[in-house]
Amino acid sequence: MTAPAQPALTLDVSDTPRTPFLRLVGVEVRKTWDTRAGVWLLGTIVAITAIAMVIFFAIADADDRIFGNFVGFSATPQSFLLPVLGILLVTTEWSQRTAMVTFALEPSRTRVIASKVVAALIWGTGAFVAAIVIATLFTLVGGADDKFADATLTVFLLFFVLQLMTILQGLAYGLILLNTPAAIVVFFVLPIASSIIFGSISGLHDAAPWLDLGTAQSPLLEGDFDLSGQDYAQLGTAMLIWIVLPFVAGWFRVMRAEVK
């Protein structure tokens, strides 16, 4: 006698709600400081920012110890460290082989990437706030007469954009390469090589502010936040080439990458 056929068991998840996006963002933010390396990197960013301002305080005349100069002096060390934070937001998923778990819990890779972008912006905002607070403290004891005369909304916005640019650039390189050492090496070598090429070839000097991000950012890194319309156009064009396009390419890479 043949046993009756058993009905096929299926798991219907069509009515299961999607993971809230804010929860994804919270997970990505927590991934940054939930490891010893992440904690050290965040602490290093704050410490080096303070050390840079101490150095400026020591070498600058009293009249030069104004808010804008302290902010501008802190931009350089943060522009080196924040991109590493952005790189690690992406590459640790692949180097530690947790991407399979991430995409199993949230199959939409676009939502995962978007949550990493928001997490990067949150950490960039945190670095901005830390730099502003430290710069304010040093300015108060700096001894300049009009110490906060240059503390305009433009200074705050441009410095804020600079912080977000640097961390998003690192995120874009991480998306493209999906490997921490490779992304860090390429991030530092490629822009330096670009600046050397545009700086050493006289025929490219005029094009450098449009095509080289380091040249376009140089006024901000030097503390000059009084930009003209052409300066804004050059900065926007360089950002498109060095940040937006790599990010789009990296997004396509992640959407098609094999998860192992």
C-alpha cells in the first residue's frame, strides 16, 4: 500500500515587513566602533585633530590664532583619516566575510549601500563637530583680538562639506575595490600622482583646478573659505570626477560582486 503523498511545505515570507532603514543605519554605525580597530581609528581622528591645533597654537602669532585658521589647520589631518574610516565601512564586510550574512538578512544591496552612506555621513558629521569644538576652545585661549570675526556660516558649511567629501571618497574607493589594503593604497597614491602630474606639466596647470581634487580643495585645506563662483565650479567638477563617478562605479561593482 502506497503512503499518501505529503503536501509540500513552503515558507511564505511575502508579508514579512522589510528591515527598517534606520535599523540598517544603526547597525552600520555600530560596526565602526564595535571593533578594537574602529575604536582606535575614531580616537586617533580626534587626537590628531587636537594635536594639529596644538602645533598651530605653538607656531602661530597671537593675531593669527583665529577660529578660521584653527579649523583650516585641522582639515588636513582629518582629510587623511576620514577616508580610511569610509573605506573600512565597506571593505570589512568582504575581508571578514560577513557580507553573506549582511545580504542574507537584507537582500537589497542598494539599501545596504545606502545605509553605509548615511553611516559615513554621520561619522563625518561627528568629526566636523569634534573639530569645531576643539577649534573653539583653542580660539578662546588664543589671544587674538577678533578671534571669531571669521566664524561665518560659509566657513561652517564649507568645512562641513569638506569633511563629508573626504569620507565619501574613501567609501567610493572601498566600493570599487572591496579590499582594505588595496583601497587605502589606491586612495593615497592616485590623488598624489594626479597632483604631481598636473603640477609638473605646465600645459596642465590651467586644467588642474577642474580635474585634480587636491588642487580644487587646496583653498579649503589652507583655511581660505572665501571662494569665488569659479572656485565653487572647480570644486564641484573635481568632486564629480573623484567622488561621484567612483561611487557610481563602486555601486555597480557591489551589485554584481559574488558574495563568498
